[in-house]
Amino acid sequence: PPLDEILNLHDFEAIARAVMPEKGWAYYSSAADDEITHRENHLAYHRIWFRPRILRDVAKVDWSTTILGQKSSMPVYITATALGKLGHPDGELNLTRAAGKFGVIQMIPTLASCSFDELVDAALEGQTQFMQLYVNKDRAITKRIVQHAEARGIKGLFITVDAPQLGRREKDMRMKFEDTGSAVQNETGEKVNKNEGAARAISSFIDPGLSWKDIPWFQSITKMPIILKGVQCWEDAVMAAEAGLQGVVLSNHGGRQLDFARSGIEILVEVVSALRERNLFPNPNFQIFVDGGVRRATDVLKAIALGATAVGVGRPFIYAYSAYGQEGVERCISILNDEFEMNMRLIGAPTIKDVVPAMVDASSIAVH
Ligand code: FNR
């Protein structure tokens, strides 16, 4: 269908499934084990309801915000998703170009199909980009990647901490077996033998030995804000704040890692409560992000109300370019803009600062 008949972010998924290469669909859509966490990610938002305010003069509404000190046209960023060319020949460039046009921040993945420099070069003057980091067992390689990113103007380093080993994504594994017989391509492109156990082999370069002891080293090699991506409980969020990091992403990797991990929005409630008790929240120097299953501006507004600075959106953007290229991503952002305008009016919040905890009823998400 023509793009103007696409009315919401769910639509892109249905169309991508029908039109994109099967291998790409398997990689993008798959999640760990029985995909329970993947489903829960979006469903968790259904348990939170609004408490709108009236007569607030919402003639003008403004949903622009600041993320890690950088301007963003909305409280949403494009999160890191690997292997962009499985969906479209221009891969992640579709995201960079659309993000630049609309003032949205893109997080560049370590395992992008396009080269890092290609994606930085494609950014407009003043366009903000973040970087997602998988930490290599060889720290010299990681140091080079991080310092190169900083030199190229990257404004935030998101270290993925939920993937010491890649999860089993069976839809994707089956596809790879069919394609390559006994040899499976791992995410860095090297051929591995499936008999060694594909999940283990695929994650071979990522260091499962990464620990809190490494944090001071990261802080010593870069001045970029450092954020841990994949925090799943308040204890680790408190440790991150106490370690002097600049934030956490409450995320289960789009349901692709530990099945039965909780959704980010559910984790947010306990994290904010624990940080508040310790006078660590609110704190402009320690920001909380959430990702997983965000498909509507209402989902975003719920997370903002509960204390998130911004949320990451993954699959909708990659489905959008898999089906329509850069224009699909632009349409995706425009739809979110329309949804923000209407829903900010309907909840009675002229600006993002007005989206406060009392605007939601999250009583079904208990703090333990
Ligand atoms: C991801 N994600 C991810 N995260 C990361 O830290 N490094 C990576 O390389 C990838 N790669 C990746 C590939 C694909 C195809 C998907 C779908 C996801 C996880 C991603 O950053 C984010 O946590 C989730 O995608 C958010 O969930 P939604 O928006 O996709 O539901």
C-alpha cells in the first residue's frame, strides 16, 4: 500500500513481513526462546492508564526535549539494531538520513551493516548520534572504537550489558541452517560451525567477562556520557548511578536475550522508586531510558510520566525502511509526531515537563 495509507507503527510490521526478504524478517522479528518477553514488552503498556487533566490551554503543545544534553524533536530515539542491510540495501543509512531531517537522535550499533564512518559522514551538520558498544575481549579494539567514536563527535556511549552470550532466536537459527548447511554466519561475518552451538559461536567476540570492575577503565578512555543498556532491576540502576555513570537503559534487548525478563516499563517503576529513596532521582546527570515494545506516543508518554527521559524504538523503524526505504522511516517519525500532538492535548500536557507521575495510574505495576 502507498505510504499515506500507513496509519500507525504496527502497520509497518505487517507490511515488512509480507514484502521483505525472509532472512531479514527472521533476524529482525525473532526473539528468545518462546518469545514471552517479546510479547510482554508491548502488552505491559496496556496495564497503565492515563489520568488526564483538563482546561490546561493546549492550543500549542511541544514534545521536544533534551537527551544527554542534546536537543531532540521528540522524547524518542532510534535504538541500535544490527545488520541493517538484511532489510534494505542502504541499511542504517535510511535511519541516519530520516533522523537528520526530523531532528531525531540515532544510536549507531557496533554491528551495523554500513561502516561507522559512513553513518557519521551521512549525518547533517549538528545532527546528534549516539553509539552502542559491544565490548570486545580484546580491549585494545574496544578502546580504538570508543576513541574513534568520540573523535567523530558521538555524544553518548551505550554499553550493552545484557548480552554476555546472544540469546537463542530459533526463527533466525532455522533460517541460517537452511541457508548455509552446517556453516552458520556469525554477526561479525565469520563462518562458524553450527555443531559448536550457534548461539555461543555467534557471540564469540563479545566479552562475557565484562564486569563492574571495567567501568573505571571506560571512564578513563572517554569523556562521552556512558550509559548501560540492558539494566533490569533497581539494584543495578543504583550501582550505575553510584559508579558515576550518566544513565541506564531499562531494556531486555527487544526480548531477544533472556526470555522471562521483565519489560522496561515495569522495571522503570522500581528503579525510579529506589533512586528517589536514595536522593539519586531526579538528577539531570543520571538519565533513565526505556526500550522494548514502544509502538505509540501514548506508550512514550507513560514512560515519561513514570520518570524516563526518553525511550528507544527499534523494530518499527527497521520494518519501515525494509518496506519503504528512507521514506518509510520518515513516515514512521511523522506518525509519532501526529500522535504526540493529539495525545499531549488529550492528557492536558503542553510540554514534556508537564507529563508528571500523577498523569498515569500505574497501580497495577507494584514496587516490591
Ligand atoms: C536489536 N537490539 C540490539 N541491541 C544492542 O544493544 N545491540 C545490537 O546489536 C542490537 N541488535 C538488534 C537487532 C535487531 C534486529 C533488533 C530487533 C534488536 C535491541 C534494541 O536495541 C532494542 O533494545 C530493542 O529492539 C527494543 O525493542 P523494540 O522497539 O524492537 O520492540
